[in-house]
Amino acid sequence: MNKGSNTFSWDSFGVKNWIASPQLFLLLLLASFNFACNTSKKLGKGDANLSSTELLVRRIETNQIKAKTFDARAKIDFRSPDMSASATARIKMQKDSSVWVTLSKLGFEVGRALITKDSVHILDRINNEYAVYGLDHLSKEYQLPGNLLLIQQVVLGNPFFLSRKFTSTSTEDSYVLSDSGSGKEVKMSLEKAALRLRNLQYLEPGASRSLNLDLEEYKAANDKQDFSYLRKFVVDSRETGKVEVNIQFTQVELNVPISMPFDVPQRFKRIK
């Protein structure tokens, strides 16, 4: 409700701000920022003289969640210096092709996004507007991921900074991989037995950007692959301030038939 009025307003829930701003909308969907657009080259099967750390990285690559399709429902809580809000989301993914997301509030869909290899399409159902952005443009303009493969790794909860340059240490129950160079620092902690990612820290000291990601509540999805049902992100940068995003998955299905409809109603106005 608006203050001093009995008229219902979506703005009282912060929904309009989410959809109207590509930056906030994508922060909510992807919960990540300014990741390197080129993923690390995998270790080849025939590589010789691999170090113990390189062998560990190859084991981690092999152990990642494998899904040609993904269909999930989730509850999302979002907090930034400017707003706090929550919504439910439907997230679908076709490997190497697209990511599809709908956001709903109080049972009503308020926005829909389709991310392809080179573009992002957004439907704003609150304002009857439609927009298309180049993925490379968003990457530069809003400090967001510019690579579909990387975005899909984030959705699945797979390690996405795997590198030949890692050094590794171990504790009684975990492996810790670290890499620092080119002005960036990466540190990830994985369960020793299952090689499941538990924490990832990313830092760019020169640009004052950081990310801390915790993955919790692992359990088997429909095809028995272990999936993290709770993700906690804390992003801090000059561009965004401190942003916290919690994603609680309530239903996850891997490798099942999916559809990703994205029809633009005639009444919608395309904006730039």
C-alpha cells in the first residue's frame, strides 16, 4: 500500500524497480558480477606430468553436475543499498543454448527474461514494455557476465574458475584451491569426499570488487546428482554497493523435457 492511500501498488513491493533496471534484474537472476568471460581450458586426457593440483582440478571437472536441460523453482531474497525485495522464480536452461527465467510476486508474473548466446530479452509485465540487450553490452555497461556458458555454470552451482594456475592445500575434510594473478584472486573450498563446492571467494582489489558465494543444503535431484538447494551471494563493488542475494531452490529437475515460451504481446512497447 502507498502511504496514506488504500490503493494497491506494485511499487510498494519494489517490483517495478527490479524489472525497469536491467542491472538489478540481472543481478537478481544471476547473482554474480564481472566474471571473466573466458572460461579456463580443460585439461586434456592425454596431458602428461600433471601435478597433484592439476589432477584434482581434472577430478573436479569430471564431478561437475551434467545437465542438458534444467527446470527449477526458487524463492529469491534480494538486498542492496537501494532496496530489499523477494520473489519466486522459475528458471529453465538448455545447455549451450539459453537460460529462461520468470519472476512472480504474490502469484502474478511480473517479468520474464530469455538469455541466449549473444543477447538478453526482457518482458516487463508491470509497464507493458519489452527490451533486447546485447550480452556483450550488458557485460561492459553493468559489470555482469558476458558468457552464456559461465551463466549456466552459475545456475548449476558448478565451480567456474578452474585453472591450471591453482595451488592447493587440504584439511581433514576439504580441499582449498587458490589462484592470484592479473589483479584477481580466487579461492574455493570443496568437500573432500564428494568434491562439492562449498565456498567461492573472488576479489579484484584494484577495482574494489568482491564476491563471496556459499553453497548449502546439498541433496540429490531427480536424476540422483547432488545439487545445492541454497545459495548465498554477497557482492560488493563501486558500481553496485553491497548486494546480498539468497536463492532457496524448492524444486529441481535435471535432464527433463522443457519449453521456454517467450512471446511478446502486441501491446508491449519496445524500449532502448
